[in-house]
Amino acid sequence: MRAGREARRTASRAGNSRVLGTVARIGFAASGLMHLLMGYLAIRVARHQGGESDQSGAFAQVAKLPGGTVILWVAVTGLAALALWYLLQAGLGIGSSSKKRWGHSLALLGNGVAYAALASTALSLVLRNPTDSSSSSSQASGTILSLPGGQWLLILVGLITAGVGCYFVYKGARRKFRDDLVMPAGPAGKAVAALGITGHIAKGIAIFTLGVLFVVAAVKVNPEDAAGLDGALKALTALPFGEGILIFIGVGLGAYGLYCFARAWLARL
């Protein structure tokens, strides 16, 4: 019990660091840039102009910019700091008897892991060792399928991923993202709300599609079907009106990117 209280105090002191909070805001801005580029690349895919519309594809576009390596290093630092901030906040729930507190900590833990993965993706570009989400997802799915009960485990991964996508849609539709921000008044607040709604719904649809692909891979016992986010977005083009759907998602991801820029300034840290 005493160890748990001490862990919470340590996490609280570190999580409330002014320096860490400032650098974490850079992480939100880096995420914003990444989503803007992902939106642009998704629209290119919808128009059959090629490209990889996932995180690695977005960071690869950054690397091509003047001073791209410097921008990527800043992105790595900011995303890593943001991951650390989330993980420290998750640590505040250690030893708590409140189920709601534990649930909140698990959500923060998930955010921390997600931003750590983004930092790793950006770092791989800086070190000139880029990763491909489709092949990585296929390899991970193959590993899971090789485990005892791996087919059911991969279905569970797919359902959890799809659930995360549904949560993003819910968070956008119900404007729950407002809890993460100090919302400005007037037209600025309306603009941030519009970006948050559109962005969360579009990103939710993309993540939900990725979850469905994991389930399909498990049912067919074919890791190649478990493409990454780029594969999930490209799979949408096979649907009726799929190109229009993908263009909407591209615009929505761009809106989410602008929302992330707003969050960099307005986030409750």
C-alpha cells in the first residue's frame, strides 16, 4: 500500500513537470503534422495516385522536406515525451481501489503505448531504417497465429482494435474530446469542436477497418490479410462508393491533424 502511494506521488511530480508538459505539447503538434500528411496521402490513394497512407508514409513525407531530419528529431522528442506523460498519468492509478480510476489508467496506458509506437516509427526514419506497417502487421499476425489458440487471440486483437475505432467515433459524435481541452469561447471554440468531431469520426472509421482486417486474417488463417493502416484504408476503395469514403477519411484525418495542433495549445496537461 505504501509502495503504491509512493509510486503515485512520484508519477504525479514527474507528470506535473513544466518542462515535460511543454515538450509533450510538441508531441501533439507532431501528431498533428503526421495526421495532416496521412490525410493528404489517403486522398492520393483514393484518386489512384499511389503512396503509403499510414504513419510511416507520413513521416517519410516529412523526411523529404527542407530540414526534414531536424523536424523528425523534434517529432521523436515530442512524441516520446507525450508517451512518457501518458504513462506517468496512468501510473497515478496504481494501487487505487476505484474501478473507474483503473479504467482511466488503462486508457492512458493505451495512449502512452500508441505515442511510443509513433515515436519509434519516426525514429526509424531518422536512423534511415524505415518500417512498413503492412509487413509489420502481417509479421505480427503470423506470430500470433503460430501461438496456441493464436486464431482466437488474433480475433480478440481485431475486436479490441475495432472497439477502439468505435470509441473514437463515439468520442467525436458525443464531443467527449472537449474533456481533454480548455475550450475557447466564440467562433474559435466552434471551429475546434468541428475539427474534433470530424477528425475523431474519420480516424475511428479507419481504425475500425483495421480491426476488421485482423479478424478476417484470423478467420482465413492468412497473416497477409492483416495489412496495416495503409492496407485498411486501401481496402475501403473496394467498397461501393469506396473512393468517396476514403476521400472523406482523408479530409477527416486532416481535420484531426488540425485538431491536434489546437490540442497542442489547449490540452489539459
